[in-house]
Amino acid sequence: MLNSLESQISALYASAHELLYLGVDGSPIYSDHFNRLNREVFRQANSLFIRHGVTSEEEAALCLSLLMGYTATIYNNGDKENRIQSILNRCWEVLDKLPPSLLKARLLTYCYGEVYDDNLAQDAHTIINSWSGRELTKDECEVIDLLKTIEDNPYPWSEV
């Protein structure tokens, strides 16, 4: 059975993932669902922001879910950028403690999407390249596609 923090991290991850990929499959996006999901993700992220994982993996999962949540939501109480920076600082502390894994590749990819440090992308590619020679899981394909999208479309919020 999941402990309370693990279940809250999983819930935020699932909600943020749904929000990030809403409509990608071609299904319609309804404004009431979009707004409700945005509020829920923002609420979950804010409530977990002060929490810390007990293990490196739990902290990494928490940081990943928080980055996804704050990236996905349209809401901002004026401190969203500071919260994201604080989460990134936590990521820098935990990344070196993680073994190569899907979790680490995801966290590297989301961190790369925030700061565009090529070393993060290279580290993610090293993990991804270790998956060659076998059939990839849906989650592995998703992180590969996300990294490629971020690399192909850098600085999405800045003027070119």
C-alpha cells in the first residue's frame, strides 16, 4: 500500500500528465474540465511544494510531479517562477544520487525544458540510448518524444 506522500505524488503526476496531454489524442477539450483540472493540479502542486521525499527516488518523483504540475497549469499566485526555481534547486541535489532509470530520464527532460542546459539533455540521451535493442515501453517512448519536442522547439515562451 502506498504511503500518503507516495499516493499524493502519484495523484499529482496523473493529474499533471492528463493536463499536459489534454486533447493530444484528438479528443475534444471541454472548458469546464480544463478549468477544473487546472485548479486541481495547481492545488495539488501547492500542497506538495513544501514536502520532501524520504528517499532520493521519492524526492525525484516529487520534483518531477511538481515541475509537471507547475508547467501544466495556467494559474499563478505570483510566485510560480520562484517555486519552479526552488524545485530545480532540489533537482540538482537529487539527480546525481539517482541510478540511470526512466524516472531520471524524465526528471532530466523536464529540467532541460526549464533551463535548456545541454548537459541535461545529453544525460537523458545517455539513459535513453541504454534502452536500445529492445522494445520500448509507452512511458519510454513518451519521454523520448518529449525530449525531441523540447530540443526541436527551444525557448517556447520567448520571442525569436
